[in-house]
Amino acid sequence: MKVIVNGANGTMGKYVISTLQSGKYDAEAVALVSPSFTEGEKDKYPALREYQGEADCVIDFSNHAGVRDLLDYCVSRQLPVVIATTGHTPEEMELIRQASEKTAVFFSANTSVGVAVLGDLIKRAAAAFTDMDIEIIERHHNRKADAPSGTALMLANQIKEVRENAEFVCGRNGHAKRQPNEIGIHAVRYGNEVGTHEIIFSNGLETVTIKHEAENRSLFADGAVKAAFFVCGKPAGFYAMKDLLA
């Protein structure tokens, strides 16, 4: 599999390159794309449009603000794309949905297989514990810009699939008491924390806590490469980690 790495000079882009070079998968990075690159560097390009060579897939760990250019490129070349960038606005998400009608788009705010399993578990718990309060606590490093994290919102939306009247309360404050239909989402930022997501279910009689801890960012790169293998050859459509697990 020939992969274009978009956002290649960022932290996660470098992990993807390392994963592709590890020999673990029959895959290679044929083009590395980042605005920080200058023209003329071998296999490095400042913009996606500068590379028109062979490719089977694009893995995107860039910035959500560049999603239009990313999608235009992938649709024009009929390339499947794995979008693992977070922080997309509703308008940008609509662009992603529209592009998925023309090419295969694999979108996930978190490409960890463990987080995908976590999402399945909390949906089951939310359906079973109908009288329980639900709180989500996410922890990340002090350089993360978006809050709540894309993963926390993804998990909250998975719970909402079985609790349709749920309302998200991000960073609770003030003097009003908690409402039964609330899902509290709390963002904590410190040090070099890779990423921890903890979901608490409680009704005053018992408490159930389900937690995922990321110990190394390479796990996200590994999941993104697995997603790339999955989406290659797929028809146009919108795919996610749950499809990878099916």
C-alpha cells in the first residue's frame, strides 16, 4: 500500500511515518506533505496538489482548517482518505459527509482500537444503566488546543445513540443542580499526558467506571495504518472505527 502522509511534519505525522517504516505492515510512505516543507526536498511536498504520483490512500494528521483542500484532492484523484485530525467545525463535518458520497472517507477522532472497544462498552452500559448519571473525564497534554477532546465528544455521541434526550454539559459551573439527562464532559490539561478517557456511571447505589489510557502515541498511528488498509478498495462512503471492528 502506497500512502500519502498529510501533516507529515507534525507529532502524529512522524509517528505514522515511523510505523510505515517499521516493516510491520506491507506499506510505504510515498509522499510526505506539510506546509513547513519546501519544494525540491525528496518525497516532501508543501501541499497535496504538488504530488500527483502513485498512491493508494491518504492518512491525514494535519489541521482541521485544511480539510477542504484535503477533500478536494482526494475526490479529484478518487483516493480513499483516513481523517484522524480533530477539532472540525459543523461546516467542516458537512464537507466530510459530502465528500464521502464521492470517495471512501474513514473518519475518527481517535484511531485507537482500544477506544473503539471502549465506545462499544459504554453504549451497552448506557442502555443497561438507564437511571445512572454519566460523566466523562478526558485528560491530555498541555499543548492540546481543542476541548473537549474529539474523542470525548465521539464517546458522548455514542452514548446519545442510546440516550436520545441526553444533553452535553461541558465544564460544569454555576449553582444549578445536575439534571438527569445531562452528560458531563470535563477536560483536564497537564504535562505530557498522552490521553485518558474515563466514563463514570452512578446512581447513588453503585458506580461503574470504564477507562482507557493511551500510553504511547504510536498506538494512534498504528490504528490509522490499519484504517488505511481497511478503507482501500472500499466504495464511496463514510467509515469509522466501528466498521473496522465489525
